[in-house]
Amino acid sequence: MAHRPAWPMARRTAWSPLGVTFQLLLLFRGLLLAMALVLMPAARLDLGLASAVAALTAETALAAAAWRTVLPRLRRSPLLCCLDGLLVYAVLAQGGVYGEFFLLTVITSGVAGVLYPWRRAVPVCLAQIALCCLAMAAEPAPGADALVGLPAFYPLTACAGALLRRVLDQWAQAEEERRRIETAVAAAAERTRLAREMHDSLAKTLQGMVLSASALPVWIRTSPDRAERDARHLVSALETATREARGLIADLREEAYGLPLPLAVRQVVAAWSRDSRITAYADLADAAGAMDAPSIVRYEVVSVLKEALANVERHAGADAVRVRLRCGAGRLELTVRDDGKGFAPPPDGALHLLAREGHYGLVGMAERARRVGGLLTVDSAPGEGTTVTMELPWSGAPADARTFWDAAEPALPAAGGPPAGERR
């Protein structure tokens, strides 16, 4: 018997393929049981049959409702499947083996074929065949064909269950291969990102330092004042290079980049509020659809959020910040709004003009938004606070909000309510 791959039982999701198959088989048995009761003459329904049917119905409903608990135990012990066969036999013996209840008995063998390898499924089939023969012995056979044909249903149904399990195993292998490929692609994207970050920041800083250092001996001989000024600039550039190198190392260790996007936003806001002592709230009530955001989108959105919060701490003088992540209507939107002093942004959203004044933070944030096909806008005015919005097209499937954690709770259990009023 070939080794079967380990089946990935879902922990966070509300279902797994094996669990759904198990529930469908039980639902099918319940349907057959209901059909048998409808087709059976009312005169045949005595107390014994009614009791057996009620017990089987209760067992089927309980197993379907509590499949997360029942299924692992059933997989570990085929004896439980044989006990189910005994309960089915009680219905068969009371209702008649040649009547309406026979077909529902084969579900047990089908479940055995899905759950077990052949060495475990065969004893279940043999037990059901023996019970079927015992029930047939108590009734006159309508024909010789029934003596062979009816017991043959059990191994045939087990074979069908085994084939279904093979399909599920192949699906699991395909999913595992897909995850492996996605991991490899994400690793390649991360290497590309690090190379780009080093080129855009650290490499350019070091190149400028090389040029300044190469000219320094000349200025020492010809213009000591210029040499002193360039030396101070060189020291400042060294500090910048050190800070950029530490930032790259911190990015490698940053756990938030590996989390689903809403969880990452929540963690970043909470950590920033704790360190800056500025009240911050993460509004994630409409962010469930962003749980499966790809790594590149997750990285750029989190990086923009961190830079926006850093700008609030350095320049805004704000008392409170509200961060909102929304996903829906074909777009993903991150909004960072503060109640600080605000400023006069460049006209027509020309953020690149800020670079002339040495304000590279917003320029870098706009570049990050463009890398993932998005757009960064800044809405601000002196004394009116600032709102930074990153918006990008989104085609991800919406998530079930009932399985999503309570996204509306504040990032930190701070006293007081959210920022008063929605500024601009």
C-alpha cells in the first residue's frame, strides 16, 4: 500500500476537504434515511424500528455537527466505524434487509474507504458483510441473486471511497506544491526587494561618501574651510549610512512583514503607539478581504504605514492617530489620519517637489505605492491635521467576516475614545 500524504487539517478555516467529504457522506445517509421513511408503509413502523431510526439519526446528526472532534478519533480507530455498522445493522434488522433501508447501510463502508487504507477498511467491510448476511438469514430471500448482490455493495462502496480519497490526496499534494512554489517566489521577491533597497538607499549614500572622501585631500590643501565643511558632511553621511544599514537589518527581523496584512497593521500600530506614547487606533473592521494579500503588497503597505507613523511622531505634534485599512469594491486602501498641526502640501499632489526641501519621506512613500500599482495622496492644511492615503487596485476574494477576529478593537487599550472628529 503506497504511503498516503499527511492531510492538512485546517485550524483557522471553518472546513477542510476531508471534513467536507465526511459531512457530505453523513448528509447523504440522512437523506437516504428520510427517503426510506417516506417510502415505507406506515403500518411497518413499529416501536423497535422507530427506536433504531431515532438512534441512527441522532448519531448521524451529532457526528456531522461535531466532525472536528469525531473525525480525528474515527481515523485513529476503525473499531468506531464497526460500532457505527452495528447501529446501522439495528435499523436493517428492524426495517428489513430487502427493503428501503439497505442503501443507507453502505455509507459506513464508504466512510471507511475514505478514511482508512485497505488493511483497515477491509475489516469494516467484512463486518458489514457478516451483519448483512445475518440479517438476510432472518428473512426469506427474494432470489439467489440477492444473496451475492447485496453484500457486494459494501466492498464496491469502499472502493469508491478509496478513489475519492486518492483524489483528495492528489489535491493536497498539489496544494503543498503550490505553497512551496509561492514560498520560493516570495523568497525571490524578498531578495529583489533587498537589492533594490540597498541600491536606492545604502549604495547611493556610500557612493556619495566615496566622492566626498576622494575630494577631501584636495580641499585640505587648497581650502581648509571647505575641507572642514565637507568633513562634517561626511560624518553626517556616515551616520545616515549606519542608520540605513540598521534599517535593512531590522526589516529582515521584522515579524510584521510575515503576518497577514490586517494583523501586521494592528501589530505595527500597537508597537508605535507604545513607543511614541501617542494614542493610536487601528480600524480594521473592513479589512478581512486583505488577509491573503501577496508578500510584495504586504511589504509596501506596512512600510508606508511605518513611514507615515514616523512622520507623525517627528513633525505632526499630534495627540491621536487613526489608522484604517479597508478592502472592497476592487481596491485596497490604507489611511493614516492625525490631529496634528498639519502643513501646506505641494499643489496638485506633486510630492516630488518636497525632495527639493530635503523631505524624502513622502516621496519614498509615493514610490512604494507606485511599485504595487497604487497611488499615494496627502490631504493637509496648517492647523487641520494630515491624512495620508495609499490606494491600490485589489482583486482578492472577500473573506467571511464571521471568521475574522474583532478588527474594530483599538490597537492599544488606551483610555478615552478614538480621535474626536474626522479631520479633512
